[in-house]
Amino acid sequence: MSLFSRVSVLSGVVVVAATLAPVTASSGVEPTPLTGEVWASDLPFVSETNGWGPAERDRSNGEQGATDGRTIWVDGKSHTKGIGVHADSAIRIDVGGDCEFFQSEVGIDDEVGTKGSVVFAVVADGVQVAQTATLTGSSDVKTIYASIDGAQTVDLLVSQAEGGADADHADWASAKFRCSGDGVAAPTTLPAPPSSSVYASDWPFLGVPTNGWGPVERDRANGGTAAGDGPALKLNGVTYAKGLGAHAGAFISYNLGGQCSAFTAKVGVDDSQGWLGSVRFRIFADGVEAADTGAMYNGTATKSLSVNTAGANRLDILIDNIGDGSDYDHADLADARLVCGDGATGAAFYTPPATLPAGMGKLVRTEPSQFWVTPLKVVPVDAAVTRMMYTSSDRNNTQIPVTGQLVVPNKAWSGTGPRPLIAYAVGTQGLGDTCAPSRLSDGGGLEYENLFIAGLLAKGFAVVLTDYQGLGTPGVHTYMSREVQGRAVLDSVRAALNVPNTGLTTSTPIGLTGYSQGGGAAAAAAEIASAYAPELTIAGVATGGVPGDLLATADKLDGTLTVGFLGYALAGVGEGSYGVDLNSFLNTKGRALIAELKEECVIETVLTHAFIQSSTLTLDGRSVPTMLRDPEWNQIIGEQLIGNGRKPSVPTLVFHSGTDDVVPYGAGLGTAQRWCAQGANVTFRKGILPGHIGGAFDYYPTALKFLEDRFAGVPVTSNCSTI
């Protein structure tokens, strides 16, 4: 049985019942208090179990004898101090309540190569204060910095994780206690965790923070020795109204209570120190390091942190000097926020206020978010991510709230001119509010577009995504309503340019792209941009799998795997955008289907409603494509035709797979032909990979190259004469 097999959760605190011998009785001699930094390997073990031979002091785990281990090596770095063990292992050390923190670099010893698989945990007086994820021989080293204030005993536990324990040589490298010798825990009141997203400077600290010079400042840079005497927070010429000002030697903590998904901040040495100062920011979630900026100097580019704190009860911020003195080490956590509660993934952010700001593309609210390439939260992007609500307009020119997300890479733009911004119109998501891309892309679910978007971010482009009307926000998502989708895309660009401290300005070059529903939305945005948003400097547009003719697309969808998309369009265009009463056309089965679709995302719809014949859904038994040819519907559907008297004013790529099984090839080709007939600069490409999904993988590298060339000013010649 693993040492971690007996675990209970009490009020959000994990209590580990490790199989360890009890503490021995006191000899009657008062022990000398522990003070300063004390190496764990220099202290006696109250008890010890180890999976292979004895635990080693200042050596890696060896064989069956004592002191037969080697020098501790973890992740290519040697350590003269530490404890070498083998899973399953448990070591208890009596610190007498004298110490406040336990610190160690942990991992599989390099001597076993990429083998081994373990979990490290630290338990203080029976309460777990740190636990790593599974670490293997190929994992990066992890740092533990766990609060143990007032604990009498500390247990260091290593459990085997996967594949047996044959190679589980694990190191507590450079393990040490930081001790005051006071013998008691500092008195503190546990503040309530945030229930919604909040600026860190507006929330109470956990305990009293330490700081290298004077107090930690709220919404100011570190000043002198008095509270409130610091200047404005300023990093690389940018002034911030909110944040924390500290000085190297700082330690700041918050009680998260498992309610927060992320901690975000922009960090660096404050401009008040001129060209002097050097610091290192390290962030710990439940005692395990979650972010490390490395050395930062005055003038180092500001770094944006987005630290995953999902499920963590405690957040610790450690700011150190880098060994060259700390006289000028004023460190800023600018715009620092705790992303918590409903503000992180729930309904609160998506509920609009009673009054919206005047104009289109105006920011209503923003909050920090995250962007993960996969829903398992394995691959985050190194970027500043902002969830935003902004203003747009519906088909009747009524102002509406729309949500979306802006992602700006942290790495400096290496191309010529300003960093470009790409408005990425997403493909079919579904009609349910939980399907909004700004919810899914922070790891809350499957956002299939993120893999493609990650390629744009890797090139250094900033990317803004719209959720469209009614996806997340109140009302029916106006799926495939041409002009409304185009406006939502263009207004997302306006909103992105208004997000502060991103480096994006009115001179930022802009590209539009999208595939499938997104191809239609990007195409609609392209052909209305010159009239609707003439101030935007759009360099080029790339569209793929464009459903430019909804009537032809409806014919293609009926009775297929993706027939649910036909239901999306009835609800989105008919009811959501034009106010059509669908009950006048649908029977009981049809009305029930639409009700279900309004709560579903695309995967659920495809798996649940495939191959339905639409004739079984109507009151008169005709198919939906036939019904759409009636005068009432025909006018509505006709207004969605892309290229009907409108054209892009910038170079535009239209791409379509010749064997598309969802959106007919003719719908994309026809879009290009109608634009060409009006004199637009169009490049048409016929994809060779099969099907709609295959076409997407064929489209994205073509679109990326097309947009890169437009940003670089490469001339493009239309191929309209050949299509």
C-alpha cells in the first residue's frame, strides 16, 4: 500500500495519515532552538522508512548499505546537501515549532536517466502543506517552499506513482528549514478566500507580508520605510494604477481556499530605480513552485505571469535578489489579480450590466484569463490573456454585449513594424452558453481551435477571438447570421486595441481569418469592414470552408452526420436574428430538438443527433431545405449570401476543399466568384485533403503564409481570371 493511500479531506485541507513511528518521549533536556537556515540532512530523523536501503544524507539513494550513494544530481545540477530516498519513503523530523518554512528542490536523481515516477509531499503536524504532481526522470526539477509555521514535526514523503518502484531514486536536494527559533506559530486570522476575481492589492494578505525595505505597498511602488510613500507603479515606461510594490526579500501570501483558477501579474524592477536593481519572482501554489521568472534587471522586458492555481488553498509570492545585493531591488507586481469564483469560468462575467458604454467595440469589462492548447491543461501558452466583454450591434443596429478573448504573446515581436493582431473567427461551437470559446480556451473544456491558434501565437502574432452574439451572453446565439457575425469580429478588434498595456495601437496591422462558420464570419467582416470599421488597418483576410450560400449548405447537411448544424442555423438566423417563431414550422419533435440544441456544444450535437431527416421535424412533412425556399424564409436566407453586392477592399484568400462533406465546394467557390465579379483582389485555392476536417488542416498553413505575406507587404495578384 502506498504511503498516500490513506488520505482524507477535511474542510479543503488534505490530511495525510502516514505510517510513521511516533515521536520519542522527551529526555527532559530542553533542545537548542533551531534558528536561521538549517539543513534537513543535519537534523536527526525521528523515524524513517525507505523503499531501498537506508535514506542517505547528502547523497543520492544507493544500495543496501549506508553512505553508498553518489552525489545528488537533479536535472543536471549537483547538490552537496540533501536527502536521497527511494519510493515509498517517509522521513519524520522534529523541528520543535521553531521553523516557518521548508524548502527543497525535488526530482528523480539523474543516475536513473528518464526512468522513475514519484510524487513528493510535505506534511506538517499531520496536515499536508505541499504535494507535487507526478515527477519522472524526464521532468524538470520542482521547488517546494512550504509553510510549516509552528509545526512540531515535518514528514517528508515520497510515493511511487506509475510502473512500479524499481527506478524511483528520489532526491530532496538542498532541503532546508528556515527557522526563527520562536517555538510557536505566528498568530494570524485566516481571511476568507475571494468569491470572484479581484485585484490582489484590494484583498487582505494571509498573515503579515515580509519585505526587504519598508512595507509592501498597495497600488504604489515600494517607497521608503513608511506605508503609502511610494511613487506610482511603473515598468518600462508604462504606469499602472493597480498592483503591489515590494523589495527583494519579500514574501506575500493569500488564502485562496481552492476558489481561484489563476494568479496574473506584470512583473519587473520599478522604473524609479533608473538602470539599477535586479530581482527574481517565484510563485508557489500550495507550497509547490508554479512560476519562476529567473533574473530580471531594470530594463528587462516586463513579463506577464499567468499562474495556474486551480484547487490551491494558498498562494505565496517570493521576491529575491539574485546575489548581487538588494539596495535598488524595488519590484512591482503590476495589475496583479486573483482570478477566482464565477469571475473565472462562471456566469457572473457573462451577465452584462444594465448600461453599456456608448459606441461599438467599447470595453465593458475585462479580467485575466488563461489559454491552454489542450483541455487537460498540459500545454499553456506563454502569453498575457484577457477575457473581455465589449459592445457590438445586432441585425437591427441595437447595441449588444459580446464576449471574447485577447491573447498577446509575452515574447517580443521580432518582425518589422508593430506586432500584428489577427481576429480569429472560430468555427462551429454550438448554441449553449458553455460553448463560448472564451470559456473553453482557459482549460474549461474542449476548444478544438486552440491548436491552430497556438500556431499563430508561436509566430508572435496577437490573437483576438469573439464569442459572437448570444454565445455566453444572453439570447440565442445568432449562428450564421452574416452581418451580425461580421460586426462581432470587427468590434472584437476595436475592443482589443482598447485593452491597456498590450502594445497594440491604432497603427497595429490587422488580419482576419476563420474556417467553416469562422470562414463565413471572417468573409462577412471583410466585405463590410470599409463601411462599418473604416479606421481599422486591415492588411489581409483569409477565409476557408466558407458557407457563403446557406441554401446550398442546407441541401448538403440534411440527413448527414452534421445535420444538427442545420438546426443551429434555424435557431440562430431564424429565431435569434430575425425573430421567427419556429413553432409555426416545426412539429413536436422539431421543437424538442431545437430546445436541446440550444443547450449543446458541437461534439454533443454530432454524437446525439446525427443522420436525422429534417422532414421528420416539420409540421407539413417537407424537408427544411424545401421549407427554406418558401418566400418568407427565402428572403431571410438570401440576405445571408456572401458577395451579394459587397466585396472586400483588401487582398483576400478563399480556400475550400474540393471534397468538403459539410459545406459544399460550390459555396466557397461561389463566394470567390461573386467577389471577383465586383473587382475584388481574390486568391482562390482548392484544397486537396479530403472532407471538411481535412480541409481545415490543409487551410491553416496556407492562411498563415498568406497573412504573413500581407503583413510583410509582399504584393499579391488576384487569380480571378482562372476560377
